[in-house]
Amino acid sequence: MPTHVPVFIATTLLLAMVPGASAALMIRQALEGGRRALHGTLAGNASGFLIWSTAAAAGLSAVLLASPGAYSALQIAGGVILMYLGGRTLWTALTTVPVQATGEGEQSTGFAGGYLIGLSTNLGNPKAGVFAISVLPQFVTAKGPVFLSTVALGALWALVSAAWYILLTWTVSRGRALVSKPAVLRGISVATGAVLLGLGAVVVAGA
């Protein structure tokens, strides 16, 4: 059965908040792509999370059946990954200048086009793959329906990420001048990186 669901929700929310390809795509679609393209991109991105988690569930089931001790190793690996993501986010926020978003450019691609863009961006995102393989398994116990529990967490991951991107794009649409300011983007990155770094350290220490 899934464990530490509140921590899992907080972790996936923080990961969604880390500036990256998916966040940049969502902001671009909100500013330039149109409503249908944005909805398609959100759906495609969520589908990518479900694919990643299903693939991880199949592998996790085999690993836990073969070696119960592998669960601790996965916990440590997941914590290290979180620390790495947090450290890199902090470093990037403190050493680079975010670029302010503009509203110039592209026409709407429609729902189908947005879906394909969102799906391909998610499946090509190494952050999502690493999380699915190394971090997600630590929130599942070795007892119970491991495969179904992992897929359920994947669905929750997709839901939390979609909720964040909906809020992000709504905020961008309503107050793009504020959200796109470099200082605001930097503040979000610093806070997110610090929390991820601390959370990863706690996971490693408790493994």
C-alpha cells in the first residue's frame, strides 16, 4: 500500500515547481498557444506521468520480489536524486538570470497538437524518468499490491502536477507581468531548491 502520501504530494508538487521543459512549455502555451492547445498539453503531460509510473511499477515489482533489501537501496537513491535536483535548482537560480517571458510568436496547434507536444516533452524529460525509477518506489511498501500501488501513486503524481500547471498557467494568463518577472522566478526557484535539498537529506538519513 502507498505510504507517506502527504509527503509524496509535497514532493511531486515541488518537482512540478522546478523550472524545466514542462513548465516552460506550459507558460508558452498559456501566452501563445490558445486554450485548446493548453488543455491538450496538460492532458499529454499527465499521460506521460502515467506511462512513466506504469513502466516503473513493472520494474519495481520484479525488484522487490527478487530482493527485499533493494527497497532500502532505492530509498537512498531517491534521496540522493532529490538532493541533486534541489542543489542544481539552487545553483541555477543563484548563478543565472531568468529570461522574462513574452507573448510574441506562435499560433494555436489545437488540442491534438498540444497533446502530442505535452506527451513528447514529458517522455523526453530525464527528470520525470529519474523520479519514476529512483524516487517514486520509496513511497511504496514491499507488502501489498506493489504494481497497483505504484500506478496509483503515478496517477496522483499526474494529478498534482496538472493542478500546479493549471494554477501556473491561470496566474500567467491573469497576471503575466508579475509572474514573468525575473525576481519572482528566481525566488520560486530558490525556495523550491532549498526544500528539495532538505527533503532529500531526510530521506537518505531515514533509509
